[in-house]
Amino acid sequence: MTTTPFINRKSMTRRRMLGAALAAGAAVPLAAVTGPAWADPAAAAPASTRLMLPVPTGPHPVGTVQLHLVDRSRPDGIAGPGHFRELMATVWYPARDVERYQVAPWMPAGALQAFLADAGFSDLAPLGPLTAGHVGAPVRRSDRRLPVVVFSHGAHSHQGDHTVMVQELASHGYAAVTVAHQYDTYTEFPDGRVAVPLHDRQAPTLPGDFAADLRFVLDCVEQLAAGRNPDVDQRKLPAGLLGSLDPRRMGAFGWSKGGTATACATLADERIRAGLSLDGPMQMNPPLAGYLDRPFMMMSAVFTRATDPEAAAFWSHLRGWRLNIQAQGAVHVSYGDNEALFPQVAKLYGWSGQQLQDVIGTLDPDQAVKVQQAYPLAFFDEHLRHRRGHLLDGPSPAFPAVTFLP
């Protein structure tokens, strides 16, 4: 099985650039895969600086809670005998009341510090952005249960790297569950253990492993829907979460390797009623096989069907509703938080417009944020809620960069 990890010698320079921004108080996504070699890690921004994520556009405030999960059907050969696949997941949901609940960080402090250590800044304290999610806030209940979407991150990334998209969905009435794929992510467990990407060919970090994680999380969603707490530590859940999720309306989406994993999981599991890939390379060995009769959408940037044979082959096996769009000027990191955070980093460091484009492409950052807020929501609204709008029908004057690929 093959993947495209987007980690090479040049990325080490980029990591130092990212680490410098983080250490200076500017949280920068690990997912950045193109960065300027000219960036000076020693050029510190003001220590009081905190980057901002865009506010969700939905009518509901957002709550969030972490889950510590163990899949006892999958022994963990890396951890040793008696250990099983261990994951952290985070549920984002529409909240009823958020005033008394603290705001969640974009990345857990221990995980962020581990990233800094990898980038060579272990002695400096990070100051990352805050999210719109309020930890432990009560769930907003209505006469219908919440549709659910699960999210899979990319290689050597973390579950918060698409928070803009995740909290947008939650603000519009979805329960969005992000997964930290053990051994290929930065995350922190409740007992204080910090996990980092493991460079070991034996580690379960291939798209198929990610897909198995997604399917296990669907099992946990079904437990929550049935009124049972899947957290192995049985920590207290937000009021109203048990029984609030709808296991009959579940979707999945992912970025890069997570997009490939989403395709794999959707092919294998009929509980996923709709799947969305954010520039997934679709590189697997053996290749993704089988016909899919459920809705699937591809938001392409680098891995287009014209340039990526695996993506073209997967597309040819889609027998249900399908759509492939591409934002002109987008690069691989464009459908994520990078578009919101890096322009702020550019101002801190005095980058030129060209230097910023070297990192996030030529797609206008404001337009990029609006694209990732609007199109996934429209897709899941149509196929999980049966709320059909017109955004997915064809080109829109509100999003002139978005093209529909035949």
C-alpha cells in the first residue's frame, strides 16, 4: 500500500518556519507542505500575538468534547502484547448554552509543545489560536437527532487542522467527529501521554488503517446514539449528548491521506451515506476497487483526475451521485485552516504577496475560507438532510474560482 506523505528534506526547513511562528505565539498548521526556504526561524513575532480562526456562520453556538477510545478488535503490535488500537476523537456539536464554558484550543497544549520540540523550539511556550467550540457545553436538542460526519486528517498532521470546516458544520446543526490517527499525528491522551508521528513502516498508518479508525468511530457514534458512553475512562459527557446523534444519517470526509481513507471507508461501510475527499490522492495498493452507489464528492487541487491516475480510476467507479470541483489557484493545503492562519502569519513576518502565495497558492484566502465553509455544508445538507440548494448545480457568481470538472 502506498501513500504520499508530503514529508521531505525541504519540509524540515518549513517545519522550523512553522515552529518559529508557533513559538512566537502564532499557531501554524502542521499540514503546510509548501513553504519559503527564506523564512528566518529566529525572527520572532510579538509574544502576545494570537492568531484567529474565522467565526462559523451557522445559527448555533458550538460545543465540543473529547473522547478516549480503544478498539479492542485491533491489537496494537507497536505498543506490545495486551494493547489495542487507541484513539482520541473530538465531537463538535450545536450547543444550547455556552456562556459558562471555556473555549477549546485549536490543538492540545501537550501536542502543540511536541510539535514545537520536533521543530526545534522545545524551550518556548506556544500561544495557539482558540476555536469556536466550548468545552462540555450542553447539546442543543430538537425534535430530530443530529446528522453526523466523521473527519480524517492527513499524513503527519492532527485532528484540528480543518477546524474551520468542522466548527462550521457544527454551527449548522451537525455533530462532527474528528479522529486523531495514532502513530501519524500529534495528540494528547487524558493521562498526559503525548503521541507524535512514528516513522516506522510497521506502524498502522496507511489509508486502510485510517479507514478502519473511521469505521470504529462509527461504532462509537452508534453507542452514543443508543445512550452508552464509549469513552474508556467513562468521563462525563455534555448534557444531552447521549441519544442526540442519528446513526441513520452519517457521512465522512477527509483531507489528503484522510481523503483516501474516506473513499476506502465509504466503499466498505454502507453506514456512510455520503463521502467527501479534500484533495485525496487515492493512492492505495491494491487500488481502491468496487463500485460505489452512494454520493461522493471530490474537492481537487493537486490530485486532479487529469494528473492523478488513481483519482481518475476511483471516479470511474462511482455509480451514484458524484461531483468533482476545483478552486482555481488552490494548492494541496488550500481546503483547510492554512488559508485562515497563514495570511496572519504573513503579516507578522512581513512577507510579500508572492511569499504568501508560495505557501497557500494564488486562491484568494477569504474566498478559500468561504469555499470550505459553503461546499461541504451544501454537500452534506443535500445528502444527509435532503435539503437541496443550488450551490452544487454549477458555477456560482459568489464563488468565481470554483470550477465544476466534467
